Amino acid sequence: MSYFWFAGLLFWPYFLIQTGVGYFRVYAMINGLLGSKKSGTWKVTKKFGKGGLGKRTYHKPYVLELLLAVAFMGYAFAAVWYGVYVLGSFCWIMSWTFLVISFGDYLF
């Protein structure tokens, strides 16, 4: 019984985040297909290359991905605490994935 309570507790934050991201993606896709002025353009950022002294240049870590990594890490610890190990392992993998995305320039 505690599994259903815990799964329901973790379902709502995940559902709300994925619903918001889904709406944003559909909105951006429709604006891009229609060619409206609100459609964004690709931003090319300098991630790799040589600075003035021949050193590699880095960007700041991506904050949103870092926050998502922390959130998924919290979900993973909570899932393991309540004994839902499959959900905990999934959240642990997602946490490390977002950490790699956030600090990608420093790792590779």
C-alpha cells in the first residue's frame, strides 16, 4: 500500500514538469512551422575553442539541468528510502544524465 502512496507522491511533480515541457515544445513547433515572429532561432554558443592564450574556453554550467539533477537525486533517495528500488535506479540514472549535460564541457 505504501508503494502506491509513494508512487502517487512522485507522480505529480513529474506529471506537471512533463506537461509544461510538452506544451512548450508544441508551442515552439507550431510557431516554427508557421514562421511567426515568436519562433526562436538557433543560438550558436562557443563551447569549445581556443581563447586568447591558446587555452580551452568553458561555459558556465547549465543551471536548469543542474537543478533537475538535484531534483532527480532527491527522488532517487526518497524512492530507495521507501523501498521502490526500480524507481530509485531510474531517478539515479536521470540525475547523472543531467549532471553530465550540465557540466559537459568540464568532463569531455
